[in-house]
Amino acid sequence: MTQVLETEKQHRITLNRVAPEFFEAMMTISAAAQKGIDPRLAELIKIRASQLNHCAFCLDMHSHDARKNGETEQRIYLLSAWEEAGDLYTEKEQAALALTEEMTDLTRGAHVSDAVYARAASVFTDAELGQVIAMVTVINAWNRISVSTRVAPPHRH
């Protein structure tokens, strides 16, 4: 086994080239998860999960997409501290963000707590909650793909 120094660039695969059927399936799942969910809420979920997963590519893309959907800079900047931001985020957004955090970081309790689930279930219809869960699941999968293959964000000027 050869050891790769941290300073050396290691070639990583491009998933859509080496596993095109899987990549296309992920695109289909992503589109399905997006159905019926407010685009601004979807981007907040994607950004928050991407923050937790340290996915630079997804953070860049979804922050950019959030701005295109009318999201404010303040709400994007404060997302990592949403619990401390007062009423800057709606009750639905707060419930979705709490659920996102527990679904993303399963090491905290190895499950989604009843309290967080109940909070989300109290502000979303069953169909909406299903879409939020789908969105969190999909962005976590994309984060893991991008982090493992080291997809770099584009240089925006």
C-alpha cells in the first residue's frame, strides 16, 4: 500500500463518467425530492446539510441557487446559527432545519428524536414532511459523493 502525502494531488473519479446509470438515478431522485417543496426551504435544507458535511461544492452551488430564489445574504450567513437567529427563520424552516441536523448527524443519538420529529410533523402535512425527509436524504447522498470524489466548487469572481 502506498501512502499519499496530504500535499500530493490524488486523481479522483468523476462519478457521472464511471457510473452513469447511478448518476442518472441520483438526478431522478433529486427531481422527485424537489416536488412540492418550497424552493427556498429546499435550498436552506441543502445548505445546512452541506455545512454539516463540509461539502464545499454543494455549499457553493446551493448558496448560489438560494440567492437566485430570492434568499437573503443574512439568512444564508446565519444558517449555521439558525437556533440563535430569533425569528429570522419561520417555524416551518426551523423544524426542517432541526430535522436536517438530526438526519445528517446520526452520531449525536443514532436516531431522529421524537421531539424533533414531532415538531416537524406539527408544522408540515404528511406529504410535505415526506418531501422534507426526501430532500435531506438526497442532499446527504450528494454531499457524500462530492466529498469522496473531491468535487471542487467553481471559482466565482
